[in-house]
Amino acid sequence: MMNSLDIMIGTIILLIGLSYWTASVIQYNNNYVDMVKSDYLLTKGINTLEKLCEDGTLEKAILLYYFGKVDESKKLLESNIPLSHYLLYIDNNLIINKSGNFNNSYYVLAILAINRSEGWYVIYGDSTNIEISNDRFLSYDEAYREYLNYSIDMPVYLSRSIGTVKVKLVVGS
């Protein structure tokens, strides 16, 4: 027959085993949640940089940056990046710092080749929107005359010296 001592020992063994099992499940679950969060942030960073490259926003921002229009470049990028906490570098120069928790940060890197011919281009627009012409002009005067009806009209010469540009997006939580 079973006595009460056997039942008590069996219950203690069962409780100890269940506590180890519960602790391992909780630890595994927390690791899984962290992994899902990490994957989400990394995917969001990759998709953001990919979208900026595909629609030409990144190329415009880089050209604005190299032609001395840093504030306009920053404004263009900030309006097209849907992240809350991130850092954005162009050729190792910090352009945007949206502070956050960067203990578990993820780096997304893009090497962008500026795909424009050497020649004159025009930075044009108004106080709310600034663009870079897709048309290439042979002379400063020709470029200037073409965009006279805009409040901002700045012909710039693009040489082939820019080449490739490294853009780094650091995504934090």
C-alpha cells in the first residue's frame, strides 16, 4: 500500500519537474519573441532602403547633399522613412539621428552608383518641395533659362567624381 510519505515525495518530485519545465518554456518564449522583433526591425529597414532606392528618393537626397543642400536632403529623407528610431549615414557622415534604443541595432547598407551623365542639372522647386532635373544640359545658361519660373533655380555641374556612395541605415527599437 502507498503511504502518505510516498505521495508527498512523488508530489515534490512532480512540482520540481514542473518548475524546471515552466522556467524553460518561459525562457524559450522570451527568446522567440526577441527573435521575431529583431526580424521585424531588420525587414522594415531593408524594405525602407529598398523603396528609397527604387523610387529615386535616395539618389535625389544624395545629390542634394553633395550640392550643399543638406537641410533639403534631410527633409526629403525624413518624409520618406517610416521608422521611429534610426540613424542614416551618407559616406560615413551622419545625416539623420532619430534617437532611440540602439543596444540591439541592425545595419542595412546600400552602395548606390549615381546613374547620371556628366553635365549641368538644375535644383529647382519652392520652399515646400525641391527636385533635381532629370534632363542634362550642356551649359549653365541653358539650364538656368529652362527653370526660370521656379522660386528656387540653381544649376549645378555633376562630374563623374561622385561615383558610388555608401548609405548606411541603422535601425533601433
